[in-house]
Amino acid sequence: MDHPPPDDHDLLSSLPDDQPASLARAVKGRGAASNPEGRFETVRHQAEDDGWSHALLDETAPRPRTEVTEERARSLISRNDSPDIHFTQAINPYRGCEHGCIYCFARPSHSYLNLSPGLDFETKLRAKSNLAEVLRIDLAKRGYVVSPINIGSNTDPYQPIEKRWRLTRAALQVLAECHHPCTIVTKNALVERDLDILVSMARENLVQVFISINSLDNRLAAKLEPRASAPHRRIKAIRTLADAGVPVGVLVAPIIPALNDKDMEAVLEQAADAGARCAGYTTLRLPYELKALFREWLALHVPQRADHVMSLVQQMNGGRDYDSDFSTRMRGQGVFADLLRRRFDIASRRHGYARSRELVLDISRFVPPQKPSPQGDLF
């Protein structure tokens, strides 16, 4: 998997402690407000307020633009053996994510590229331009064992740059050709673009789409996940997929205590009305540098509630900002976590949801990719 390894509980980014609070400014259209060094960097930069920042930074500093770099992947399918993740194979067409969700647990993975988990994660992206070619090679390997491939386990496969790069669509075309099952997780209505492929795969029980919605509050969503589709647009995408015959579920993820947990039942109700037939949820995870980035976001956007949010987060993580224990990291522990679990179970039963882990796709139809032949498809 591309997930960061288990957290050591002690590693925190130093930027918010070093940087004067007066220099932290929300950036329109972006989730992070700063660019802290990754945990592998040996040089630290410290900003100092020279008295001009208030007058200059907000008015004249250009907003960071999205930059995409091509990456030639050597292999594509990553394997997972984490007991709390219900798939064993995944592909991620992109590194980094333009959605800019401040809570994204994948942010620390950008440190492996010597880039910041902050603004770099949502502005300096990598696109695996040879995805289709390498995926064919991986699927054609002798001894390959078929199991559903998840698309979007780390970064969103339908983030805005997919409109141009079309790498997720390329992956779906290969999988459909090979009759290989897959699951998709996204918070972007762009998934509707690929209905032609998804409908044909759905007829063979080869695909399940999950739409992630953690709030119905447009103002909150615009700050938490600034470049994802609006919540009501994601509900519409569920309806579009369901009406077309594509199995679709909803993920209420992540649930952030005292911030968006109040919307859990409403999300489940509206998604069920739109046609979602299975549901799941996770609680907020703050590995590595994400701890400090999220605290900075709270201080900027909900300062009056910041201490309360983090107090509840710590209650669900054994007194820490994050506990990487496989048995609790997805759902938390303690009284508040138990309350969330009961609320989810009651709402799921009310709306007739199945659990996302109960999904079974057909692995019997798989046909390995054929090597290109000068004779084409004549024989």
C-alpha cells in the first residue's frame, strides 16, 4: 500500500511551533495554510515576521498554482496486509491530491518525495503517465492472484487533474477489458464521466463505487475539502450511478468530533434516498505531520472550538493525537467512539444499509491481458 507506515506517536512537524501565528493565513481554494518540511528533511526553515507581512502577504502574494509532473511507474499494484483494511490490492494514479482535504491521512506520504505534506501535497502532484502499460504488465504476470483492486485508497482518482490526464479512466478500461473486479473511492462527481465503462462492469458484478461524504454543510466542506465536489453534488452523483445500475455506497469519512459528526445521520439518510445500498465510516486519523497541519487549520477556521475538537480526538486515541493501533485507528476508542458506533449502527439499520465489508465481487471472469500481436484481433 501507499499508506504511511504506523505512526511512532512522537514525531510532530515543527513548523507551527516555530512560525509566528501572525504569518499563518488561510489560502483561498487550498486546505493547508503552510508548507512545513517533511519528516525526512534535515534542513529546517523558520519564518520571521518583519512587520510587513500583514500588508503584503494577503494582497500581493500569488496563490499557489497546481503543478503536475509526469512519473514513469515501475509497478502499479500495491499490496496491503493491514487487518483493518478490507482489500488487498490497490492502485493510485496520482501522488498528492488537488482536493486539498486538510484531514487527509495521505498527506505525510508526500514526504517520501522530499515535498511538504502541506501546500505541496495539494499543488505539486505526480501523474503516473504510463499507468495503463504497467497495469497490463502487472496483470499478465505469471502467478497473479485475482482479488478486487481498490482505486483511490490513498489519493482521489477523480481529483480535478483527472479531467485532463484521464489515468483513472485508462485503468478502468484495462480492468474492464480483463474482466477484473475493482472498487472505487472518491468525493468527486467526475466519476459520472465514466458511466459507460462502469455500467458494463456492473452488469458482470465487477465494480462497486463508494462516494465519501462527511458533512452536508457547504461552508464547512469548502474549508475542509476545498476542491472536492460540494456535498449536494456528491449526493446527486450517488443517484446518477444508482439509476444507471452501478452499485454505489456511501462512506461517512472522516468523522471529526464536534465538527461534522452531527451530520452523520443526515448523510446516511440522503445517500440512502439517492440509492446508496451500503455504508461505512471512519474517524479522523492524524499520522505524522498531519497532527500539526490539522491543529493549524483549527486555529485558523474554528479557533473557538479548536481545543474541544482536539480534546475529543485525544479521548478517542488513548490520550494522543493519533494512535496507530490497527484495532482502533479507524474507529477510535472510548465513550465518544462508542457513541459514534451506536449512532452509525442505528441509522444503518433504519435505512437498510449493508456493511461495505460484505461486498462480494466476481473474480471468476478474469482474463489476463493479451500481448499486442501484428495480427490484431483476427484470431
